[in-house]
Amino acid sequence: MSRPGLQHRPSSVAAANKTIILVTGGNTGIGYEIVKKLATENPHFQVLMGCRETHKGEEAAASMGAPTNVNPIQLDITDDKSIEQCYLAINQHFGKLDVLINNAGTAAQQLPPTATLREKYDVIYNVNVTSTAVLTDRLTPLLEKSKLPKVIFLSSTLASISITIEHGPMYPGVWYSSSKSAVNAIMAFYSKTHPTWRVNAVCPGYRATGLNGEELTDELHPKHGAVRVAQLVADGPDGVTGTFSNTDGPLPW
């Protein structure tokens, strides 16, 4: 079994003094902007850029100037072997994980127009819900070794049942919106079962990414989706937990 490579292996002493952060789906879109913002703004962060194909992660890291505190790491959250290899690599190189940012997700955009309703639900729930839950569970022992473990789940205002019922209009892709409601439920579970952790859900806002194919503009730029995530990462021991928010503040459930 091959081990995911890390381009820059810090010493154990250096790792102990760093905040180790894993961003899933970190080589494109909002994940890329999260990695870039965290690595640029704090040299004490060691950011692991989760990517299904390592060479794409290396290209993404190079495009942001190849910062030494960014490590591409192979991770396909739908593959249990990949999750296990990722766990082993983090454990070997760092011995802990301080922050897990569950960003990887899908809107089933890869499916053909002829895809059935069952296929849409199966694909989206497998990635957004099941795989996110499995990864978080597997990395729990590494998070427990942190002085202040944090888990951030990337969600959506579409996950809000209150907004759906009270304000509408109803978003037609219920397979996607309901998957994000399930993500919020997973977040709530971890916030209650791990009271010493800081566990939150964040809506990054509607941004131009591969999920929607929107044209890139300054207003829709994915970099804006990294702002609230970075705020939660920077929070201290008194930071919030069990919340659902965006850059404007709390969101209704």
C-alpha cells in the first residue's frame, strides 16, 4: 500500500509547534481559496491540501507560489483505502490533526442529463454525507491529540429548512439541498458528542465554482467563500461551536 507523499516533511519539533489543517477538495474552487488564505495569513499553519490526484494538488500549490506550509496529500473521500492512507500519512508526519475542513462535495454535475432521480441522490449522498462522515470518524483519533480540535463543515443556505419553508422559492435540486441539511446534522452530532472541540457549519455563499459553472466575477469569486472559514480557524478556546453561519452572521436551521 503506497503512502501519500508530502513534499516538505517537517521535523517532529516543527510539527508540534504548527497548527495542522486538512482541507478536503483543496486543489480547486473554494477549497483552493481556503488553503491559500490560511497558508498566506499564518506561517504557523501547515495546510494539507486534500486532492484526489496528487499531481493536480502539486500544480495548485505551485499556482499559489509553492508555499512551504502547503502540502498536497492524496485523498479521495469516497475511497476507504485513500482515507486510511491519508490517516496514516498525517499520523506519521505530524502525529495529530488540529483542524479538519470538510470542503469536498458535489452537486452531481458530473452526471448526464438522463441520470435518474435515484442516481442523483446516490451520488450526492455518497460524497456529501456518507464520505464526509466516514472521513471525520476516521480522523477523530488524530483530532483528539490536538489541544483545540476544530471541525468545519462546508454547508449551504439551501440546507436551512426554515429558509426553505418561510421564504422560498423552493430550490429544485432537493437531492443537493437535503444533503447539506444532513451535513448540518452531522455537525450537530459532533458538536454535542465532543464538547471540547469547536465544530461548526459554514455557508461560503454562492460562488463561481465547478459545481455551478458560473462565470467568474469579483462578486462571485471563490475567495470570498474562505472568509468565514478562516475566522473560525483563527478563533481561540472561547470560540463558538455548534453554529451554522456565513460571513453575515448566524443562519437559521
